[in-house]
Amino acid sequence: MKNRPNVRILFGIVLIAFLVTLGRGQETSYPTRIGLSASLQGNEFDILLPIRSEHVEIAPAFGMLWAEDGGSDIHLGVVPRFFLHRDKVAPFIGGRVALLIASPQGGSSTTDGLVGLAFGGEYFLDEHFSFGVESQLNLTLSSDKSARFGNPGKKNLNTAAAVFATVYF
């Protein structure tokens, strides 16, 4: 149960970011919107729930892979984005904090951490639908028993890219 504090810290970060985003949205005439995003990064597919105001967006993220007789791999995270301006094309600087929980069948679970920086842009077809792309620089923190990054108990630094599509309600 050593990983419980990590889950509490992540939940606290998501809650604080959510409250800050809602407060920011009330200060402007720009409507706060909630969306549903599908993100593709390599062979990982995540679902995000972006909550946006004029210049800030916070998106809780969730991804899951389950295989019968193989186990599961769950991604829990938060993705904040700070938009430089909002127009048809909206460039942003963002981040990413995530826990990657692998639970192989018949083995012990491991939890790895990820902290990253991102830069990208979102193209709005209209106020309810957008496409986006981002480049990332990620630092991963492997568990002592994790084989996820081939470097158990150590840190890894890597670049990545993601594409996403969002529907805003």
C-alpha cells in the first residue's frame, strides 16, 4: 500500500486545478465549457475530460488496457494547458502528471510516475469541436519492480507527441 500517498497527491492536484479553472472562468465573459477528448500517443489511447475557460484548461485523464489472463494497465493523470490566446488556432503551453499502474495477473502491481511539459496547438472547427497536436518532454519515475521503461527504480527522460480530438458541450 506504499502507493496510496501518490494517489492522494494526484487527487489533490486535480481538485485544486479544477477549482482554480472554475474560478478563472467566472472572472471573464468567456464561457466555461466541459469537453470529451480522445488522445493518441504512440500505442496509448487516453480519454480526457477538459474543463476550459478563456486561457486555462485542466483535463483529468484516464486510460486503460486489460487483457484476459494478462492483467491490466491503468493511466490516471491530469493535463493542464495555458493558452497564449484563443482564436481559430489556439497555441498552448502545458504539462502532464500521471500515475501508470500495471497489475499483471499472478504478479505484483507496480506504479510508475510521469511528469511532463508540452507545447502545442488546438484548431477549432467551431466552438464545439477541435483537433490538436502537442510535443512533449517527459520525465518518468520507475518503480523498483517495474519493467515498463526497461530501467527499474530509475528515471528516464524522453520526447513524445500526441494528437487529440475534442467535443465541447
